[in-house]
Amino acid sequence: MEFEFSDRIKALPLYLFARMEEIIRKKQQNGADIISLGIGDPDLPPPKFILDALREEASNPRNHGYSSSIGEYDFRLAVTEWYKNRFSVDLDPEKEVIALIGSKEGLSNLARAFINEGDRVLVPDPAYPVYANGGAILSGGKPVYVPLIEEKQWLPDLENINPKGAKMLYLNYPNNPTGATATIKELEEFVEFALKNRLILCYDNAYSEITFQDYKAPSILQIDEAKEVAIEMNSCSKTFNMTGDRIAFAVGNKKLVEGLAKVKSQTDSGSPKYVQKVAAKALRTYKGPEPPEYILERNKIYEKRAQLLVSELTSLGLKCKMPKATFYIWAKCGESSMEFVEKMLSVNVAATPGVGFGNHGEGYIRFAVTCKEERIKEACERLKKIL
Ligand code: PLP
């Protein structure tokens, strides 16, 4: 039987990374030692207290029934406490907080709750591809790309966005893939823009806890009136090295949280209770705005790796800057990013071509410092052969 995909699936763009993944797979099958600086997945383990708590909670038979798709009350309470401690933001755990099976799910389901056929959705370019694809396109909406460029520090040029007919705007700082950050003042401008143009503002703060030196990433909810228009997604994935455990949360505007709850009640039954219990415990290790010691130590590891990579890439002639946050280095290759990455693969080093994040990512490569310093050094040695 020849089944046909829905128009929405057919509208998804070509998956650019497939060709790269195929090359990597074949090389690895033939025994190649590929150094992967491509994937945004922490190589460091979750802290020991999380592993111990997971073992304990998973062995409790009571933790294996269905959870509620909006999340257990105690998890939502822990999120509320975390926002109060970390950002001095007050939330109602009943109406302004919802658990997610990873923020990827929330980012796409939010569009499902609010976007009608043909609605325009403002999506940064370059960006995490889920906003345009899982969010806008799979909800029948139309992504309208907002260019992010180096000259504007990878921030949206709000004065030159045409918001006509747009219903929603995705933004993400600290940013994947560029590593850019936004100040409180810039967040104020985002909220003002959304208010003025009656836009849903979906703020993705997945990297808020991976920061260096004195930099602290703000929450959009620190801005007065943000709750009028905004929902913020955050996640335990990168904060606690728990990407596979699938636990995250969305907070903010009540109607937006309610919309997510409506979609989720028909599509999922929540993260496992034992995962929510452990995530609540992890969030409660924050006692104030300052992250706990184990997070600071982890960030120092990423920072050292990032400094090493930036210095090596710069000496190889690839322009890049040390970011204030995230574990990504965004380097200018000045040519087709796909061809550049294929050249890198010829010496068994993997990274992500910028064009995979949108047309304005062309000419750049995203490196993730998710492997040990020795491997980063070895990768740069290998790159000398092609640069
Ligand atoms: N947002 C951004 C910007 C990301 O880079 C990622 C993952 O790489 C996610 C969201 C999804 O995170 P999760 O679904 O694990 O919470």
C-alpha cells in the first residue's frame, strides 16, 4: 500500500543533517574514530545525587503509575520555588506552571494550541529548528523568518520586523546556535514588541544555567507585564545533564499554560513520576539566585573547553568569540557550511553546518564543547590538515 504523508509533513524542509549522519554512520561502521563536536548533548554525567535519587525513586512501585500530563503538583511547586529563588519571579503553581516531557515538546505543542491554518509565526534565523518545523509548520502555520546577524549581535532587529498577520514570536537567549545572550533591557524590548503587536511571545531559556564568569541569564518573566504575553520554557536537560530523562517546564501567561495543558491532555500522560520527583529535588538545590556549587564547577569545565576551542580555531583562521553562555562556539567558515563540515569529516571531526539552523546560518559552523579537552586538542590537530 502506498500511503501519502499529510500536507503538513510534506511541508517540512529537507532534513539537512541526514546526509552528514549517513557519512558519520558509514565511517564509524568502518572503525573510524570520529571526534564529535556536533551534538548539543552533554557528555558529563548527571550529578551523583541525581543518579542515586533516580535509582531510589524508580524502585518505588508507587512511582510507576500515570502522572498527570500537567505534571505532579510537587514538581510544579518546585518549579515555582526555583523561579522565586533564581529569578525573584512569583508564580502560581496551579495556573502558571506546567511540566513538559522536554521543552522540545512544549515548544511545538504551544503552536498546536494557538496557531490556526495559515497563521504567521515569527521565527529567528538561525535557530533551533523545532520553532519553524515542529511548531509553525506542523500546526499548519507559516514560519516568517526574522534574520539574526553578527553585526546586530545575533539579536532580532525589531524595527525591521513586519509583524503583520503574525500571531506568535519565538526567541531564545542564551542562544543556540550562536551562543549570543540578551540583556534585561533587550528582554524589555522583546516584551514591548509583543505587547504592541499582540503577539504570543514564546521565550526559550533552555541554556539559562550554562553561563560563564559573572554572567547570569535573565528570565523573560523578570520583565514587568511579561505575563501579559509571554511563556518561558526551561528544562532540566542541559541544567542537570539529564537530556534523556525528558523533564522540563513552561511558566508564565495563564492562557498560554492552559492551551498547552489542553493539547497535552489529549496527547501525553506526563514524564514518569520518579523523574519528576528527582527533578524537583534537583531544582531545590538552588537556595538563591546563585547556582549551587556543582553547577558552577560543571560550568567551569565547559568554560575551559570553550576557551581552548576558541583559541585553537582562531589560530587556525576561523573567526569566533568566547560566548558568555551555552556550550556552543559559532565560528565563521566563510564558505558553504555543508562543504566545510564534509571537509572536516574527511579528517574525522564532526560539527554542525550553520545552514542547518537557517539560511542566515550559512557561512558558519556550530561546535559543541561536549567532549574532553584532549579530544578538542586532537580535533584541532586534525583540522590543521584541511585548513
Ligand atoms: N531549546 C533549545 C534552544 C535547544 O537547543 C534544545 C535542545 O537542544 C531544546 C530547546 C530542547 O531541550 P529539551 O527538549 O531536552 O528540554
